[in-house]
Amino acid sequence: MNTENNCLVNGFKNLSTSLSYYKCNNDASDFPIRFNSQSQKFLTHTSIPQTNVKRLDHLGVIAGTIKKLGIVEVIDEALGQDGQEHISNGIAIAGMIVNGLGYTNRPLMLTPQFFANKAMSCLFKDGVKSEHFNKNKLGRALDRVSE
């Protein structure tokens, strides 16, 4: 092993590609470097695939129950839909249910922050973003329910 770069082995080897993972301690950037032991060439950090992790926690069970019971469809049928809205009233109400059962003591106006690190496509449907649950949309949905 070449120690002139003061690299430490991170502790695992990818057997399928015979790549070892090293971490350089002599560089201020301190990023992982992959070393191909067969060709003796360093591969840059750009060859490491990017991973985006979103949380579900117990909210996946709640969202699954909402989907299985068809709550969104029932609400949309009863309240109707506005074609100019990003999300339907049913999805807005489902978002309030999920937020309320998320064990947070935050007001509804902070719902976009609550959903910022959640997997929205798993909880609701593709194309739904956390900013769609703004206080104006949630207020309009609650107004429609109270009519």
C-alpha cells in the first residue's frame, strides 16, 4: 500500500470491481478517493454515485392507510377540484393528517418545512412538492371543508 499520500483504508472493499476505498488526510477537501488496485490509478470523487436520501419514518404507514381507504378520492369527489391548483383538496387534507400525526407541535403554516426532507412521491404521488402545502392552499382546503 502506498503510504506517501498518508491515506488510510476506510475498511471495506468492493469485491465486484476490486476497488478499495481510501480517505486522504493530507488534503483540506477531505473527500473519499477510490483506488483501483489492478490499474494502480486514482479515480476522482466524481465517479462515486450521488445518493439522495429522504425520510419516511412512520409516515409511510399513515400515507399507505390514507391511500388504502381512498380518503383523497372521497374528499376530492365531495369538494371538487380546482384545475389551477398544484395539489387537490384531498391531497392537502391528507398532508394535514400526515403532518398532524408526525409528532410535531408546529403550526400548519410550517407544513412545507415539515415535508422538506420527506419522500413526497412515496407519501402522496409523483410531482407533489413540499412547497405545494403552503398556508394559502391549506387554508382554502379547510374553507372548502367547512362550507
